[in-house]
Amino acid sequence: MTDEKRFALLIDAENISAQYADYIMEEVEQYGVCSYKRIYGSWDRIVRTKWEAQINKNSLKAMMQINNTRGKNASDSALIIDAMDILYNGNVDGFCIVSSDSDFTSLARRLQEAGVMVIGMGESDKATQALENAYDKFVYIDVLAKQAAREQQKQKAEEKAVLAEARKNQEAGNTPSKKAVEEKIKQIIMENDDIGKATDLGQIGNELSRFYKNFDVRYYNAKGGKQYKYLKEFVSDFKSLEIKGGKGQGVYVSIKS
């Protein structure tokens, strides 16, 4: 959209771990479009590290630096210079600086003075209060990562509970057997054949759900114990049935001759 704000994303690879890359990209996309996506660090902090894979995945431009003087970080200086160049070019509405380094406090304040939105991202136990206050908004990416991990664990636990309950129901005879489902599918196909109508996968799903109120492919396991996720793979496993179509075309099911 033309009214979306344009942001310059500048990442300090010497201060931020690559494990947060996905959370950084997801968060900045909530504010607008990244016109610039740059990452700064020395060769050994980017190449042959986890950041190298993230650079390719997220189309980041690596701005690798050489520290010519002991104790001086050339990457910080390069990031600051680039930020000012981008500001003066007037191509962005805001900046997102990813670092917990307090050396960027003055840069954030200067960008704010220019009237652009400035977002900071860093780790909750490393960023100083002065650094956080220099931004319009400061995001703790380590907290976001921990929350996401807890959500994933919760989701896995819920899926495991659903599967356990499904197996319990199936053992108790509350769900139809795979053989019964297979016969029902064949009946649907034969009824359609009698009136010269092809049987699409969607109709089969609707008919099975209507006939068996508790039907769900996730209640069944394929060979090897793998749980089914989709109706298509469930139906494909019946040797008496044949699936045709897909990739933009309708998916149809017939009885093998």
C-alpha cells in the first residue's frame, strides 16, 4: 500500500544474536515496509555464523567492517554514518535500530529530532533506561522469543492432548473405523457415478462430516504412526481409491478399476 510507512532496519550483529532474526522481521513489519535492511558487523561475526543464513533468508544487506583500531568498533560507526545518510536522503519515515548498545542513544535522539519515528529493539537485561527512553518505542526481543516458545509448547501440549483423546475415543468405538470410512466414500462415489457426476474431494469431506458427526482425519494414523493432517492424504492411503487433479485444478476421487 502506498500509505505504508517506510523504515530503515539497521541491525548490530555484534550485539544481537541471530536467534532473534525472525522476531525482529515480524515486529518491524507491523510498523511498515523496510526500504533498507542492513546488518553491521565484522567478517567473523557474520560469515560462517548463524547470521549468514538469516541474511539470505531475510534479504539483509551485510555491511561488513574491519576494526582498524584495538578497542574501537567500526561497525557502530558505520551504522551511525549510514543512518544519517539515509535520513538526509529523505527516503524513509522511520528507523528501527536493533542493538542493546547504549552507544546508539545519541543517534536515536538525533533521529527523533529530525521528526522521524525511531524504534529500538534489544535484550531486556542489556539495554539501559537511557537507551530505551531515546526511542519512540523500545521492544524486548528476548521477551518476545520466550513468549513465542511458551506458545509453541502450549500448542504442542494441546495437540498431544487432542490426539490422545481421539485415540481413546477410537479405542472405545466412538469414531468410525478406517474400513467403515472407506466403504462410505465408495458409496458416495458410486451414487455420483449413477447420475454421471464426478466426485470431488470437498464433497467427500462434507458427506463424511454429515454422516459421522465425530469424523476428523486427525483421529487416524498412517503407517508408522504418523498422524494425518489433511483429507487428501487420508483418502490417498486407501488402495481401492484413486485421486486425480490438483495444482489449480479440482481434486477428484474415483474407485480404482
